[in-house]
Amino acid sequence: MFGVKMVGISYDFQLLGNKWGQDQGVGTPGEIVTYSFASDNYMQQFGFFDAFIVNPVFQNEITDALAEWENTADIRFVLVPDSSDVGIRFGWSIFDGPLGTLGRTTVPAEGPLRGVTVAFDVNEDWFVLGNAPEDEIDFSYTALHEIGHAIGLDHSSDPNAVLAETYSGIPKPLQDDDIQAIETLYGANSIPKIELNRFFNTEVGGHFFTPDIVERESVENIKSFRSEGVVFQVMPRTAEDIIGSVAVYRFLNIELGSHLLTAFSGEMQVLQASDNFLFEGESFRAFENQSSSTIPVYRFFNLEQGGHLFTTDGPEKNTLMQNSLFRFEGEAFYAFPEMIL
């Protein structure tokens, strides 16, 4: 068993009857749901944890499972410090020993979802970092199942669904029945995504970024620019109605010939008042805060050549952090990973 069987209605999938979001109507957005890795037990919480999930491997697998739901439906998950007010809290519990109950999600009996707890069996020999073989128990698959309950889905009568009542032994992504269920409850994820291309200016040493196809093709024909490919995905300028999105502006450093991207309104005003920078307008939109499906975009300043570099790549970030010619300026904004085909 995965967890507790609840009562619900609908096709092969079943709904618990309550959901996230101010509007409890079926097909309405789930909005932003906070989540945390429990660090304490609170008097008013629905479920009690016997231990806390502190291993980053398990934390990352939970976040990845949240991202799969987020990429499918109109709902976002934001990690916050643990407290009694967090939307979904994750931890370990003692159930009935190995190969018994793998996880249990506890939700309020009625009204909007709130204070949900998701507990995993602390005594299970979990398989992590990849898909488990049939004779082992896959943690990420179990997390994907339990999160389905945490956002309003009951067990499905479709044996192929992730929300099937029993563990299938074959880890898989969300199936058609799961997708139909979550899109029925919240609507489909409709966030538009476009690719951001990065070019290295071999003459001035700085980098140039563009999401515009026509501009990209034009720059590709300039010998002094070397294409470094798609670095991450962003939203088009027209995505103003996406909750939590912010405009990212582009400036040309007239003196150096390099470009700067900023999502900070205060910095934009300073740059607009400077004679050294030419305002080129809004380039694209990104997120102000990180959610389970987005990644941080790190900003570096080249102390020797004066240009800025933006990256989401962990190894590249670590290399730049060790390079005395680059100054780390923190997280600039949050975007989507490059699409892997």
C-alpha cells in the first residue's frame, strides 16, 4: 500500500473533494503552495513525524517529484523554512516495517487543502538516484504518488496510473490517467516557454543573450560572436499574467560593448540614469522566486573585461567561483532548465 484510501468520484481517477487555491471549483488554479522538510512536530499538525528528512538526496527527489506535477498542472510549489503554517510538510514515520505501507498523506477532511503532511516509511530500504529495479522500492516514484494525494487526488482504479493504490514495481512518469486527473482539478500548465541563446563576443570578451529567433539568426552571422547554444528557458514578454513573473531588462554597456540583464527595478533605474548604458527594453520574463520546476540563474561580473555572465550550470558556476577574474553577484532570477530531448 502507498497510503490511506479516501473517498472520491470521477472516471478511472478519483478526486478527494478539496484542493489548493482560493477558488475550490474544479479546473481552477492551485496558485502557489509552500512546502518544507519538517524540522519539528507541532501541536496542530495533522500527522506526526518520527524523524526528519535531512539527506539532500531525498530532498531533491521530493522536489523533482513536485516539479513533475508542477510542469503538468496550473499549480506551483515554493520551498520555505519549516513552520506550522507551511502548506505541505515532508518527513519520516514508522509504519508497519519494510514492504508494508510506504507512505501516508494526511489532508483536512473538508475545505481548502492546508497543513498537509506527507510521511514516508523510515524503515524502508529506499532506492534513490535513478529508477529502481522491480525487486526494490523506488523513493521518487513513491513521492510522486504521495504528492498526488497531497494536492487533491485519490487512488485511481487504473492499474497503470501513478495514483494506483498498490506499488507496481515499475517506476514511471505521470500517466494519462494522472494527467487527466490533475488537469481536471487545476487546469493544464499553460506557462509559455522560449529558449534563451548565449553568445560569446570574441572582440570585447562579454556575453550576449537573446530569446528572439530573428535576432539570434542575425547574430549567428556576425563573425565576432560565437554561439554557446541554449542555456535555459524563459517566458516571453507577453507572459505578464503569470503569477510571480517579473520582467528582465537588457542594457548595452556603450563603453565596453557588452550586455547586462537585470530583473531588479532599482538597478534598472540606476542603469537608465547612467550615460554608459543604453536601455534596450524588456528582453523576456522570468520568476522572482524559485519553485520546484525552476532553477536559479547565477550572475557573475568579469573584473578584467567588465562584462556580465549568466549561468544555470552547476559545474560552470563552481569554475567561475574559483576564478579570481569573476565576482559572484548572486542569483539574478529563476528560469526553466534547458529542454533535454
